[in-house]
Amino acid sequence: MAARVYSSALGVAYDNTTTTAVVEYSGKYTPTSPPPLPQLPYYNDTSASVNFTGSLRSLANEEHPIDVPKNITNHFIFTISVNSYSCPNNSCAGPNGTRLAASVNNISFVNPSIDILQAYYYSINGVFGTRLPNFPPYVFNFTADDLPLDLETPKRGTEVKVLKYNSTVELVFQGTNVEAGTDHPMHLHGYSFYVVGWGLGNFDIKKDPLNYNLVDPPLQNTIAVPKNGWAAIRFRADNP
């Protein structure tokens, strides 16, 4: 087996070596010398990356049943962006002396003084807010090559989305090209979710859901949202 890294961000250092491994089967098998390395995709080949992960499917049979939520009670679209904050005297190591940040729907997470779940279960006020927008507060061409500089600085906050137990959720992650486009690994802690759709460019709320895979989508707990693209997931909020 052979593999190399996928690195979509420009100007970011990456490990350009190739990792290899040998898979051995038990039984009457005589190993031979390793074959030559295959022609692997180039390190920034977005097409190869997204088409491979996009081809994954669940078995969806009697031994491995699936339960994709069909009646959705919560629809969300979250933009995920690389942003930047200015630093005194341009003293940081980011572009033009700025400090890099990340945001969801233009809010960059501020780490609270105590754990959010602790504050939730013990009704401790002032730790987090519940005003995380359901949809992007600013609608623009998210994946355009040139975007206004005023989009680069996000708001700061410790905002969450509180869901009713057993509600069903469809969440579309929309990548942006605000500071720089890159693929975003998104993880939903405590859950696995069905990846029902993905694409490059901007999500079309009218057309793209028509092509969702609700028959045998893969069940995952982490997904790489394509560079300047989107991914749609569905799950049931049944983890207390």
C-alpha cells in the first residue's frame, strides 16, 4: 500500500514523503518483492481527493442497516472560513503581520473560562450564548477568487446551538475563500452522521438537495469539506 498527503492550502508546509505498508494475509501465500510504487495523485489534486471520498457508500443491508433521517426538523448552513485579526505593529506571523483565526458563520470561537457542558447542566450563566446563526449572516459569492478585505475579520464569541433531544438535523458546511481556500476537517463529537451530499463551489439550496444520497450514504464522524466546496450531513440528536 502507498499513500501521500493531500494538502490544499497554498504556502503551507507539508510532508511530501510517501508512506508505504505491506499487508500480509494468513494462509498459503508466498510473499514476493514489493511492486513498484503506483502513480499517486499530486499533493494538491483536489479532484482526486473529493472524488475518492465522494464515492464512499454504506453497505446498507440487513446486517448493516442504515437510518438516514428523512423528516428534518432543523436546517442549518454554516460557512467555515480562514480569517485573520490585526496585531499591534503587524507583529504576528500571519499574512501582512496578522494572526490567523477560524470562524463558523463569521464567529470565531472564544474559549470559555469553564466547560460549556458544565455550564449548561448546572445552569451557570454568562459562559456561553445561544446566538449561533442558523445561516450565514453575510451572503456573498463564498468561493470567489477575490473577496472584500472587510470579510477577513470575524466576530468573537462563545456561541452554541442547543437542540431538542431526538430532533433531526441537516447541516451544510460551506467552505469559503475569505483568507484562503482550504479543505476543512469537520468533526461532530459524540456522534456519527450520514454524509448525504457534497460539491465544489457554492451550495445551491434549491438544486443540490435534489441529488442527495439518502439510500446508502457513508456513516462518519469526521469529514473533509472540499476546498471551496460544501458537504451536507444528517444526524439525529439522540446523544444526551
